[in-house]
Amino acid sequence: MLNSYILIGYGLFLAIMLVVNLLYFFQVFKYRLPGDASIPVLSTHIFLVLLILVFSGIYIGIK
Amino acid sequence: MPHLIEEHINSNDPAFLYLNLHPGEEIKYAVRHHWAGFLTTLLIVLAMGLFPLFLLFAIGIGFTNGVSDFVPIITVLLSGYYIFLLTFLFGSWINFYYDIIFITNERLINVSQEGLLSRKTSELSLKQVQNVSAEVTGFLQSFFNYGLLIVETAGGGTTDDPHKPGLQGYFTITDVPDPNRLARVILEMHRALVGEEG
């Protein structure tokens, strides 16, 4: 069901999202203030994104 | 609201270097927008997150043989959609959370995050303050005690509308926690500065 074009498109989309997220991370580390909520929120964001990537990857791999 | 209005700030921390504080200038207060101001965005993202699940549920009911043949492609689409949604939410949060108002013993500095890698800093000398007013309207603002802070300055304004943020003449800041207290603080600091000179 999943042909290579779909997977290449998905890969490209993920690459763009990675670049956007890296720019946001750069912004967080440049402008965060001591003791603010930046790092907990950033960690939660990374955890959720990885959760989606890992579970969807496993699911696509099985199917 | 100690986490929204910070006092006792170490002005010499390298994190404040970008503010270019004058010699002897000290940050008295660092004020962030009230979290309730982010609720609308959060609710929209939550609704957008639930929408595909309802859609899938409806499609699953509509097709008698189910959607099992399309599961891999649906997984790819859903995964991309939720990653996009999370990135959008994170970006919106940065735009919201990184808007900070610094009240120093000389100036009012409004740092406004305006999207990816775009940041605007506007400042106002406390000596130029003419009037400060606070507006708390609606149920949410009254319940959580946040609202609009309008600082009228001595400079010539480009508009008569105090509700347009960031314009000369009016220094308008939205979703400020405890705006009445901050209005009083700004006026007291203004009077102290003018009194020192007078």
C-alpha cells in the first residue's frame, strides 16, 4: 500500500519539520531566561514528537 | 502570581545582555503574559487534534468493510499531521511565552516575539510616562486577574486608539497579569524618577 513515492514525500516532510524544530530549539536556547519553563516544555515537545515517530514507524514497519 | 511577575532578578546575568542595560540600571520586574491568554490557541489545537480521530471513526462506521486496507497510508498521514500540529503548538507557545516586559529603574522594555527568529524590542523611558491604565474585561480576565495595560507616553502618537499594541503614544501590552498592581508600580517608579530630578 505504501509505495516509495509516499515514503520519500513523508521523509521530505519530516526533514522540513526537523529544520523548523531545530530553529525553534536554537531560539529557545538563545533567549530563555534562568529558571523559566523553556526546558520542561521543550523536553515534553521532543518526547511527544519522538513518541509519534517511533510508534508510527513501528506500525508502518509491521504493516 | 510569582512565576508571572518575577522580582529580585540578577540584572548581571548573561541572559539579559541583549537588553543592553545602562550602567547602574537594574531590572525590577520581569513580566510574562498570563497563561490564560494562551487558552484559545490551546483549545484550537486540541480541536484540530481530535478532528481526524472523529473523521476516522465516522469513516469506519460508513464503510462496512472498514478501513483496514488503508491503515499504513492513514498512519503516515496522521503521523505527519500530528507532528505538524505539535510543531505549530510549540511555535505558538514560543511566540506567547517569549513576549516579556521588563521594568527597570529607568525604562519599560517590551520584548515581543513575532514568529520564527523574529523579535522586536521597544522601550520607553519611565520619565516619559504620562498616565497608566489597566483594563480587565470579561469572565476569564476577571477570574484570573489579567488584562490590558496601557501606558500613555509624552511622545506624539500615531493613533488615538490605545488598543493597538506597539504604537507610539500608547504603549499597550495585552494579557498582563495583575495589571492594576503593575500600573501602580509603573506610576510610583515614574514619580520617584521625576521627584529625584525635580
